Amino acid sequence: MAASGSRRSFDGHGSVSNSEEWRDVTDVGVQTDARVQGLAPRLSKVNLFTLLSLWMELFPKKEQEHRRKDATADSGLVVVQECKVLGLHCSSVQLHAGQVAVVKHGPRLKGCDLYFSRKPCSTCLKMLINAGVNRISYWPSDAEISLLSTDNADSRHQDAILDATAAERLKSNSRIHICVLLQSLGSNMLQFVDETSQNCEFLEKIAADNLDVADVFKQERLNNLSDFSGRFLVEDEEQHRYVLNKMGLENFCVEPNFGNLRQHMKDLIKILASVAAGVPVLQRGYGFFTRDLQVLGSSALPQDVVRHCIIQARLLACRTEDPKVGVGAVIWAEGKQSQCDGTGRLYLVGCGYNAYPVGAGYAEYPQLDHRQEERQNRKYRYILHAEQNALTFRSTEIKDEENTMMFVTKCPCDECIPLISCAGIKQIYTTDLNSGKVRHDISYLRFNKLSGVQKFIWQQKCSDFEEQAAPQISTTLHQRSDNVEVLSVRGRQNHPE
Ligand SMILES: [Zn+2]
Ligand SMILES: [Zn+2]
């Protein structure tokens, strides 16, 4: 379902006009409407990739990574190839996010769709246009080289304006679709994400420890909203109009476009705030800890990095096709070199959410709500689990000599455990609320016995845990103790849809 991916409307100069961009915003109706399916609402792909790009801008970095020499803002980037996420990146001290993509993917960028958290500068744009990407979309707030300045005589500001002009010239001389793609949310999407976030297993675990979860969630959501708004929205309307004008988005500056644009942006920020609040930063020592200290393995990732990756998985879960439980899974590996990405040595292997098999049309499989328990059970014979999709549609091989980590929003079931083990995953970060239980057709009896994979479980840190979070990403490599064959999952390259 590549509704927006296949839509390319050019004027005579090969560029797309603002009014066409706006139409993209409003009428590419891939936001699956609850009324169509009679189910919970889903996040559209465009909105999912946009939110992932914003979230990647916030990837936790080591201290020295914060010290940039120039005035370029950090930015996040999602590289999508044929609806499959090829890479999640962010800028580093040395490189802008667009440059990271060129260094990491090179010729594989041809035909890809790129989602940026800011409009990339002309230095990035010229290389991406040259690489033959299909489309570049960006979040319509301040640009990578900030256009916000109170002092017009400021030489940095003059440079920023020159760069914006160069970016516009590059755009109008290329055939690449460079645009703003945002889609309005389904009517009950915000409420749905609030509810599912507040009821997610990470908060359920905290509730089990007798903390006031509603309060924790509310406070965390408010903090997020304030942080994210400050970062991703231009509060002052006149300043926002100024920035849009300089970026060649004059048509967004007139009403009703301007008001609509700002509302869409605010709504998406609310979604991000709620999703992230599902895994709160608590002062009470909650985090992902293991009891498998006897297993020789890689050091744990820092807690802020783990939380970031789990929230990526929570965002993916917002695209679930399962009417009852959305699950997201992300697989990252720790490479041996290449510090150019803001993620350090971490690189994305794959990601997925629970969904019906690729190519399944609407209503081909039972899609029932939770009140239809008896028939609901049958659904589980058809749904692909998030872990299965992340493995099947991964963008790179899993290397036995590297630490490959899976982050999943729900305890892996017995159907997934052998896949995870045989695929060569070395660490898993998840919750274990269902571990040891049988729910409907799904059992979770094998997770506890899973050996050869370090399990890091969301829980309150207690004194019998040794200090596990390494100050920085470790180079220690885990030697597999079992002698299992590495599962070879090849085949279709399309992301489930
Ligand atoms: Zn740049
Ligand atoms: Zn499963």
C-alpha cells in the first residue's frame, strides 16, 4: 500500500508546488480510519516515519557528541526502501544526518524515501539528490541550519538564509520530490494512544508495585509535551511563518493552511509525548536489568539508550493490525567501527509490528474485537508477531561476532522464542509480565528457560543487581555457548502491508 510513495506530481520544472504539497498533506488518506475497519485506529506510515525521525533527533548521545563546532541543529532521519526501514540515524559531531545516510548506505539510497526531523541543509541535499533518492520529506519547523534569529545582521543568520536559498535552488533544479508530508490523525487516534500508553505493560509493572500510575503517566506526558514542543514547534506564529517563507513554503503561511499545519504538528507531538510516557524516566530506579549474571555476555546498554529503543518499538506498535494488542520490535546491533552516526556503533538491523501476512487484503482474516473471544482465538493463527516481522524484513544479516539486541514491547511468546534464539540475538530488552502464563492461544512458557540470550527486564532496580549499565557501549563480544545454526530468513523484501 504505497499510496504516498507512488504519488509524484511535478510541475514543468520538476519540482512540486506548495499547493500540491498541501494536497499531499490532506488527501493521501492512508491513515487507516477506525470506521473503515471497525477497529482501533492506526498510525499512517507517513506519520510513523515522521515521528520516528523526530524521536531519532533525541537519541541520547555521549557528552562529547553534544559539542558541535557550528550552529547546525541535531537532526533525525529515517531511510525507507520499498516501505521497509533501512536505517534510523541522527547527526553526530562530525556529520549531519543526511551525510550519515550517504556514508552508511551509499548507492543503496537510490529510490529511497527519506524522512528528516528538519529540512536538511544544501550540503546534505546536493548529495542526496545526486544519490537518486526518490523523495525527501521533512518536519516543517526550524531548518537544520537555524533560520530563527532576532538579529538580521548576525552573520550566522545571513549564512542560514544563503543556505536556505541554495536548498531551494537545488530543489527546483532536481526531479526529487522534496516536500512536507504530514497527515491528519484519525478522529480518536490521540485518545487511543493515550489509553494504550497508560495501560502498557511498562506502566502495568509499576502499578503492580503500588505506584500511582495515572499520576506517573500524566506527569511524564506533561514533561515530554513541554520538552518536545520546545524542540519541534516554533511557538511564535510570526516566527514560524518567517521560517516557512525562507524554506520556500509560502503557501503554508496563508490560512487555513497555516492553522491546519500547526494543528497537525501539535497533534503529532502529543502522540510522541504519550508514547514516550509509556516508558517513564522514573526516579525510583526503574529500568531494564538482568538476573542472568552467570551468562557471559556483552555489557548492558546505558539505560537511556535502551529506553530510546523501546520507545521506537512503542511507536511501531501504533501501526499494529491486531485489534487487541499492539506490539513493536526493533533490532539493533553493535558494530565494530564507524563512529560517524550519532548512534555511535549501533546500527539498525530491522523493525516490525504485529500484522497480517504481506499482501493480505482487508477482511481476508478474522479481525475481531476482544468481545468476540471465541473467534478471536483463531486470529492468532494468522497474525505475524512483531519479532517475526522484524526478523523477516531485516535490512542486513545478523553477524555472530556482534552483539545484536532485540527491543520488544511485550514478552516474546513460545512461537517467537526459538526464532530469536536461532537468529543469533544476544540480548533482549522487554517486559516479563506474561512470562510463565498462557493467554488465549498464546503461551509464554519458554521465555524463562531461554538460554544463550541475555534478558533485560523492565523492573525496579534492587540491591542484589550489580551495577550493570556500562558507562559507554562495550566492545566485549559474546561468544555463543550453544551451537545452533543461524536461521536464514530470506525472501520477500517488502514490509508487511
Ligand atoms: Zn546538512
Ligand atoms: Zn510471538
